[in-house]
Amino acid sequence: MEAWAPGLARRGRRRASGSPLPRAALVLLLSAFLLRAPPAVGYLIRLPRGFSLTQDSLKIVGSPNYPVKVYVMVHQKSPHVLCVTQRLRNTELIDPSFQWHGPKGKIISENSTTHITTTGSLVFQDFEESMTGAYTCFLEYKPTVEEAVKNVQLKFIVYAYREPRFYYQFTARYHSAPCNSIYNISFENKLLQILSKLVHDIKCEVSLQKSECHHVKMQKAGFQNELFFKFAVSCIDTEKEPKPCDDNTCDHSKRLSKAKNLIERFFSQQVEVLGRRASPLPQIYYIEDTLQMVWINRCFPGYGISAAKHPKCPECCVICSPGSYNPSDGTHCLHCNSSLLFGAKTCL
């Protein structure tokens, strides 16, 4: 039998014969859970990705040749949409008058959800998904006092968008009991319970996506049984809660980053606890350096990501246009000829 000295558990290390199976494995797992250190203080802070914050993005001018696309984050204030072209913006206008029309008809400046400035700019105060649609501005002005009145019609398509609600997908491997052993199932349930409890207080959740046992031939060694786990970590959408959030638990990115730190620390603790053991290895234990993580984007139903259609907001979840829909939390709006509205979630 290979001698074992206290240290980190390396891939392929074989269990000493006669090790108690369920108790040793679960004690090791619980030890890592109970002895985990506080998470790192730093959090991931994300601005809307793919939307460059420049002076031009705060003021958008129209075009006489095509409708200009405008992107407004849901529940946020919009950029100023100017009722002028780039050329007219730098030109003196005599007696200009502005009139805006939206999906519901003429827009009055006293509207509580929209505001028309004295210079004719359209500003949304608290943008709602239902405000998405085509907007037209009618501008009348004189180039000089002597010249006749000129008319300009400018079209805009205003889109609601949201930041992607990303989640983390983890994979990890454990040295295991024989693949037909009931101890593997018991261990899997206990691991999922502990991971779920780790992130419960920050309103995140863990879901098991796949668990498989395989007979692995090691390099220059014999066979060993291994459990392959794949699980997702996501945070509960606090926007659906009845009461508004007023603390850090409401920030989706911060909560998810904290959950990631807690889980990574938990698996590191398993290696540390195993390295301090004076007794032989248990039958089920985490294999060091097998924890892998990927970042996966997802959008709300009715929204999708398309850099081709929305090059000014290539990584935003933009509301699906008529002729498309998104029924779930995927990242693409799917084609649907019968979809006639923005933000469709079904294709009838």
C-alpha cells in the first residue's frame, strides 16, 4: 500500500483500504463547511456591458435617412433624444417648434413618464417596457428670418433593454465509492444541501445539472471511480419580490459574486481539511484542482442579445422586436411570423 503523508489531496491518490465510507466522507465535507473563512471583501461591480458611456450616448440626434435606434434601460432615465439632425444641431434655427408622437399618439410635455424640454428633446423619466416602439418628431423652423418655414420629420425606434442576468456553472470531481453504491447518492444529496445553505442568506440558489459516476484509468496507474458534478449558481430575481430592496442583497452582480467566492472557498477548505488529516483518506473526497467555472449569460423572457441587430448595445438583453420572441431565459430572440408586439414571450 502506498504510504501517505499529511498534505494536499492530489488527483489519483488511492484510498487506503478499510477507511470508513459514509462517516469519514461526510465529516470531511462538513468540516470544510463549518470551518470556512469569511468571503473576500471585494465584489464584482458591473456597468451595462457593451454600452459605452460617452457624451454622445447621453444625447442622440436623428437622421433624415433612417430611423435611429435608442436603447433605454428598464426603470432608468433615458438619454436626451434630440429633435434635430447632426447638421441642424450646429445650425441656428429661427422660431423652431417641436411635436413628438409615440406608440400611443401625441406626447404632451406635462406627461409624468416623459418630458419634452424647451429645446424639443424627448426624455423618459422611468422607462417601462411598454414604452418601447416607434417615435416621430416633427420639427418646423426657418433657416433665416426671410426664408420660408421648413419641415423635418425624424424617426426613432426606442428599445427597452436589461443587463444580462448571468449565472455561474461549476464542475467538480470527487473520488467516489463504486459507481453502483448508494453512498454516492447520499453524498450527492448532502453536498447539494451544503452548497444551497452556503448561498441561501444572500438570496442565491444552487441547482444540480448533472451527476455521473465513471470508472477512470489514471495515467501510469490503475482505475478509480470518480463522481462528475455539474451545478449552477444563480441569484433569485429580487425585482419580483413584493417589497422594494434597500440593501446590498438587491444587487444581483454583488450577490452572485459573493456566492462564487463562498463556493470557491468551500472547495479550498475541503483540500485544507483533507491535508490536515492524520488518518487515511476517506473513500469519497474532492479531487484538488478539478473545480472549474464558466460565466453564462441569460436574458429575461421577451429579451435577447444580438450584436448584429443591435451593434450599439451588443451585449445588452434588448426587448424582442415584432416577428420574434423568447419564451424562457435564453439569450436569443427566436423567429416567429405571428409575433406582432415588442417583448413577445410566446409564438402563437
